[in-house]
Amino acid sequence: MGKNSPIEWTDHTWNPWRGCHKVSPGCKNCYMFREQCRWGHDPNVVVRAKGSTFRSPLNWPGAATVFTCSWSDFFIEEADPWRDEAWEIIRQTPHLTYLILTKRMENIAGRLPPDWGDGWPNVWLLATTEEQEWLDKRLPQLLDVPAALHGLSLEPLLGPIDLSPHVLEWRPVGWGAGEDDWDYDVFPKDPSPSWVIVSGESDYSDPRPMQLDWVRDLIEQCRVASIPVFVKQLGSYWAREAGVKDWRGADPAEWPADLRVREFP
């Protein structure tokens, strides 16, 4: 794993360790479990990468984005013995922007470097979630941790999601028509996610559906809140139903035109 990632929103992937445990419904068809079994590894065992892979970002010149721990969770407990060394590599490569996606928000605060402060400029923290219940649990925990950028990866999206309680608030803007009435308007909350990634489930054998109207609604919500949104793929279920060539539904040329939204922060 490493240089020249095929994932559209990153340049590289970096896996200082691999292996994970399923913690919520979005994990059911996780590609990591499928791929690790294919290569004869136990995906439930967290294993440190070999030296050259662990240190690979030190060899990447030039500004680039790095999807960190695509085959694990950066904040998984079993990686505690190695994480300080990973942080040191991140510290030594300020030209790289590390995208850390996690479902383990409760582990973040106690596993940050001592000089984290308001967040390292080259580290973005994103919560991975799939349904309203998990969004409501994970996003507030994420926003409690200072970071250069907070984001959301809604992948696989398994139901409609209302972001508004987390990203918008009503504030008084002046007197209304009545003597004791205020006029109110809606404003983005601070802190709030600065990027939203949306994707259907990528699974060849048993994909769960993502309705396109869920995506359209999220795009509109993000526009109201001035949040860039990146629609990564429409998922294998949609691709099967639509009869398109790419089984992941990852080719925007095959999508309805209003869903071809790929914005960056």
C-alpha cells in the first residue's frame, strides 16, 4: 500500500499497521476484512507494518494528501505501542497532509501527541459513520477535539442523515415586526465539519442500498451550511440496479448529473 492511491480524494495511502475489529453496522462488508482474508491474513489481528512500509511517508517528496490507516483505525487500542513513532513520522513530514478517518472518537483525546495544541496543521480528523444514530454519537465527540480540519466520511451511507443539528444554528439578527419579537436567521455552527464525503457500499456479493435521494438531501444540506461535499461513489447496489459497467458505481460519467459533486475543502 502506498504511493499513487486510486482513491480520488487522496494521493497516497499509508498503513503503519493493519487489522481491525467491527464496531458498528457500517463495518459489515468492510473491504479490509475481505482483502486480508484473500491474502491469508487474519483481519482481526492488528499487526505492525514492516519497516519500509511503516516509514514510507519519509520518502514522499512534495505536497500530497495521505489517507492514513485505510486497513485499520489509527486510534485502535492495539496500536498503542507504535503510535508515537507514527506521530513522529507525521511531524517530520509537514509537506504531507494526513487524513485520519476513525470510528473510535472516544480514543482520540488520550492518544494525541503532547504538543497537539489546537491541532497539527497537516492532520485532518474525520469521523466515519453510516447512520443517524452513529453520527449523533460520533460527530460531537470529534468536534470536541481541536484539529486543523474536522470532516465526515459517510461511507457506506445506510440511511438518511440530518446534519442540521450539528452544523446550523439560529441567531437573532434584529428586531421583528412585534415589540418583543426578534428576527432570526440560520448560520453555520462553529466548530463544524469542514468537509463531507459520501459513498454507497462497495461490495460485489451483498451490497446494501443507498438511495440517491439521501445523497441529494445531503448535498443540499451541505450547500446551506457552506460545507464542501465529495460524492465518492454510488455503490454496488445502485450499480447492479442501474446495469452500469463499474460494479462499485464509482464512475461519475454514469451518474445522474446532479450527483456529480466532488468538492474539496
